Amino acid sequence: MLQAQEFLLRLSLCPGLSPISRWRLWKVAEKARVFNNLSLLIERSGISIRAQNALLTKWDSFELQEKVQLNMKQSYITVVDNEYPRQLSEIFCPPLVLFYRGDISLLATQSLAVVGARQMTSYGAATLKGILPMIVKRGITIVSGLAAGVDGLSHEITLKNQGNTIGVVGCGLDQVYPRNHQQLQQEVAERGLIISEYGLGEGPLAFHFPERNRIIAGLAETLLVVEAKRRSGSLITAGIALEENRNVCAIPGRIDAPLSLGCNQLIAAGAKPITEAKDLLDEFLLNN
């Protein structure tokens, strides 16, 4: 298993590969129990020419070797480890490696993902403050993305109520995004858990966030959208959650409020409207 773990770490850090390419290469390697024959992996995985070139040019590079050595010093789990959450392993293209800081046992707890607008309104903030404390006090872990707005407030409310929270970030664990969340990120790491599929030094690149969203959706059994525009990252996360057979809930809002359009749209499509904490708790009771 050690050889597989080393292969997974190197594969996850290899530049120029998408999560799908990495996953395809891993499935071939796992099935064939071959971790050092790049020609065979490329031939059977069906990855793109671009991904093939990245693998062939980077796999034995000094750059990748340095990355591996650096990231071996931080805590991580791979998709073959017992600590890897079963729910996450079942999604389409799960992350091969999760780097973490904090209490890894939280990955095995019952959890609610909370997502929403970065430019949260006072309505969104009041709704979270009214609903989340009761959820937290029932021992449900709150999963969010440590971003501005709804994400950050969800973590803050959870910590204030001595609850468990998991922050999923779209950069290396030595980076902070947004920058003014440095203290919050540190608190989540100390009192909860922070995870990322990106190695140390990886910045918060735009394409990381849709990739990050599949982890948020995959970790939780229920997803709550608090405020969202008609087109937004939160709706993308909700779409992923639906594809993965998670419960999707949304906070209804005024029909003329831009940040309620996405939530009202979700509700019209079948998401459960949440008007009080009990509505959310019922989702967890139904699944036990």
C-alpha cells in the first residue's frame, strides 16, 4: 500500500494534469498494480495528448521531486487510506489526496455543507445566525469553503457555538484566501479541520474553486444554499450535490432580490425550502 500512497501523492502534485486525468491514471494503476510504467498508464487511461505530455515531461522532473519532498512534511491522507471519507470516495472524480490541518476524525461525522454569496446581504446573515446554532448544537459538522460572505460567517457561527467545522480551501494550506480570513482559517485549523487537494505553495487560482466545490458537495449528506445569484458558484455546487444524490435545500427570498433568484430557482426545481432549523434537522432524521 505504501507504493500506492507514494504514487498517489506524486500524481496529485504533477503539474498539467486535470483531476479527471489524475483519476483515470490512478484507476489504471490500481487495477494493473503498476505504478512506474508511464507508457502502460497512458495507453490504458485514454487521457488527452496535453495530459500525456505533461505526465511524460514532469513525472521525473526536479520540480516535481521538490514538490513531493515538501508536501511529504505535511499531514495528508490518500484515497486508499482508512481515514478517507467513504461519502467522498463515491463521487465522480474524488480527490486522490487530501492535505489537512486539524482533527481528521471530523471527516467521519454527519455534516451539512453551507454555501452562498460572497456579497451576502443582512438577510442572509440573519438567516444563518437564526438557523445554524441549533444545527451545530445537535452535533452536525458544518462544511464550507472559508470564502467571504456566507462561507466565512458559517464557520464563525459554528466556532462561536463550540461546534465542529471543516473548511475546504482552493489553495495550498500555507495560503490564505481571502487574505483577511487569516485568523479565521487558523481558528478552523486549531478547533476543527481544514482540507485541500492542492499542495503547499499553490495559489487560489480561479479554476481551483469549481474543483473545490465538488469536495464540499461530496463530503456532506445535505447541502444548504443561503443566497445565490441566478448564475453562481453556489448553484454549480448545488448541481454537483444533486448529481451525487445529496439532499439540496435553499433559503427562499424575495422574488425581486438578486441574491434570492438562485435559491428560488432551486426551490422551483425541487430543492427543499428552509424556513427554520427544524426543516434542516428533518433532513438528517430522514436519512438515519
